[in-house]
Amino acid sequence: GNSVTQMEGPVTLSEEAFLTINCTYTATGYPSLFWYVQYPGEGLQLLLKATKADDKGSNKGFEATYRKETTSFHLEKGSVQVSDSAVYFCALGEDSNYQLIWGAGTKLIIKP
Amino acid sequence: DVKVTQSSRYLVKRTGEKVFLECVQDMDHENMFWYRQDPGLGLRLIYFSYDVKMKEKGDIPEGYSVSREKKERFSLILESASTNQTSMYLCASSDPGLLTGELFFGEGSRLTVL
């Protein structure tokens, strides 16, 4: 079956550091891939998405590229801020059903 | 601004009590979902509904039931709360016209069962 694997956290970085949060997936079809973010005390919100191979999703300085050859969708940001501290979830979705497959989440802590 | 509103942010209940968690969305979405969020386990789907009065079991429906009498409202019911149901509960909605996976979430309801 389909699955999503994220790097374990917490990930702790200093402000202005480069961020990578790894996400790999297994899927039988041609899924869409998503990154959601959950800021402290809030619900999840969609950060970015990609619907097919080689698509790059981007938002708020974050980027992720849908790599079919490595079955990956790693989240990157060139220079993180304290306000980026949150939990990040990678997810996979297929149009054939309503359900998303979620990674376990990665907590990101940015220190000033 | 689109909104999914969960009725209670924090609840404390006793073992055996009946618990209602309410969720309302103002986007006229057809699909609604209840998830449970636990550290290290990500989000697990409890139930979802793709239409009024329709419901489908998710991955962990045991001990829960749902009700969708109106399009905008989706309720999660714990008939007899147990301590292992202490968790964060997240409601979400989506429209069939959106790409699968574009969910809009409420802020969550943190339930503690003593």
C-alpha cells in the first residue's frame, strides 16, 4: 500500500540556516504530494503541493520538488526564521480516493 | 476568509462519559473529516463524510461514531470515553472539485479523559 516516511524530529537550527526535511513515499499510482504546516496552537494548513513528477511547489520561501526517480518530496528553505518553528507534515493523495496518507510529522525548532 | 470551526479547544472528561465534538465549515464543502493527532503517529483518519447523512470509516473508527445531518456540520461522538482516547482531534473539510488532499483544518480540540 501507499506510505509516507519523514525524517524524525525534532530538527533544531539556528536562524538563517538552510533547512531540509526529508520525505519519501511509496505509491502504486501517480499521487499528488503535499506539505502541511502546523504552527503552535493551530490547526494544519497547506504549505505547498505538487501534482506530477518534476513539479516544484513553493510558498513562503519553502520549496519542494516531486522526484519520481527517487520517490521523494523534500522540503527546503534557504534561510529559516524563528517564526518557521512548527510541525511539518508530508502527505500523499490520490484522486481515486478521499484519503490522504500522512507522514508522522517533523517538529522544527529555530533558535535566534 | 474560509473557516472550519471546532466547538471546543480544550475538554476534560471522565472515563465513561459521552463526548460530542462539533465541527462547522462555512465553505459549502461536500467532504468532511475527523482525524486524531498523536505525537509520532501523525494524523490518523477516524471517519469521513462525502455527503449529508453519508459516512465512511477511516483507519481507526473503533470507539467513535459520527453524525452529519447538515452539510456544514460534522460531529464526532465518543459514546463512552476512555483514557486511551486522550488526544488532539482535528476536523477538516474539502471540496470534490479541489485536488485530492487540499484540506482545510480547524484549530483542533484537545481532549483529556481522566
